[in-house]
Amino acid sequence: MHDRLSDELFGESNPAEILHPGLARELTSTEESTVIRINAPFVGKEDIKLKQVGDELLVTVGEIRRTIMLPSGLAEREPSRAAFEDGTLEITYDDVPATQN
């Protein structure tokens, strides 16, 4: 029975094969900002909810929730903007200049 199910699902493909070599999320930094990019194909902008709680960024799409642990430098800041375009969610944190004494 399992063999038939496996054949139906995977056909000739190896089920242990990596089907998507890309990153599920990416973090990039410049002098001005830090951006977290999350691939979310087949999702509408209206289906996405974001919430930051301490050092966790909660991303909810419909009934599915993912928790992203933020680096300590981002955990202390609020996101400055979020955008969703072409299946990619971008959350931007503007870098805060050091306070001069």
C-alpha cells in the first residue's frame, strides 16, 4: 500500500531529492537598513499577518504560523516597513544611528 502511495505522489522522482534549492528566508544588511526577505509564493497580500514579540517575528499566512528568531540588534527595534511583491515578503528595519554624547 505504501509503495502505491509513494508511486502516486512521487512517480519516478526520488522523494529525498531537494526540490527547491533556494533559501526560505534571507537577511541582508546595508549601512542604512536590514531587510528580511521571505518567499511566499501562491499567497495573497491580504492573507499575511506580521507581529513582533520581543526577539520573535511571527509570520501568519492563513492558518499557518512561522516564528523567526531575530538577531539581537533587530529584536530591540520595530520594523519600519513591510512590502509584498511577486511572491516575496520584505520586512525592513532602518538602522538607528548611534547616539552621540
